[in-house]
Amino acid sequence: MTITNSTIADIPEIFRLYKLATDFQKLKFPENLWPEFDKGLITTEVVENRQFKIVIEDKIACIWAITNSDPQIWEGSENDAAIYIHRIATNPEFRGNNFVQAIVDWSKTYAIKQHAKFIRMDTCGKNERLINHYKNCGFDFLGMKKLKNTSELPSHYHNADVCFFEIIVA
């Protein structure tokens, strides 16, 4: 297993994995579906080295993105030194490998290099199984709330209950 930045050549596979993740959400959690993400957003993340992948046997097994700021979601915490994990999507061929734990382990090292004090993540909807999974991977569950201003966020945040997770980096 190798963790590295995604490349421009990976963009079609990134979108394929997002579609597969959305199809899975339709079956399991139809009330909180990911929208179709903008190609410009994903391209920017790749070019800025903020889109990552886990590669196993020359196949992309999992992807995710990070930001260093998330003011619309983490209202009132925009000045914290933090990294924010977004859009973890696992290739169905590799489900069950606990990639979230691998991402958490990688994120701790990445956060220290970035001088971040927090690793943060959010998810929409009250999915107890997912909440417990994230807690088991080391996140503290900070609770749920509706966001005040979602105008610049993807549609799955609009009027959603958002769960907040955090790891304090030692």
C-alpha cells in the first residue's frame, strides 16, 4: 500500500470512484447523497497537491482530499491550525481494508509537517455506524448541527445535519 498525491491522469478514476461511492450511498443512505462534483474543483485539488490516493497493486484503492481551511463548515474555527479531510471514496474492489485508519495515520504525520494542531472531518446525516467507525479510528465525535450558511458548499450540505469529528495532534 502506497499513499501519494493524485495526478491529472487520475481524474477520470477519481470521478469513477465518486460515482461508485454515490451509487453505494443511494443504497445505504439515500437522504445524504454526494452531488456530482465540479471537474474544476477536483483539478485544482490535484494541481495544488491536495488530492491523495492509496495505491495497491497499481490500482487506486481509495481517494480523499484535504483543505487547510473550512470556514463555512467549521464556523468560528476558521483561524485554527487544522487540516480538513473530505470525500473519502473507496474502490469497491478494496472495501473492508479500513482505509480510514490508514488515512488517519497518514494525516497525523502530514498535520505535523503542516504545523496543524487538529485533523478534522465532517459527514452529513446521523449514521451511527459511520460515527462509531470514525471514533474507532481515533476521531472525537464533537456532535451534530445544521450549518448557518451553505451557499458556497455542495448541495448535500444544504439543510443537512452535519456531524463533526476531530483529532488533536500531539
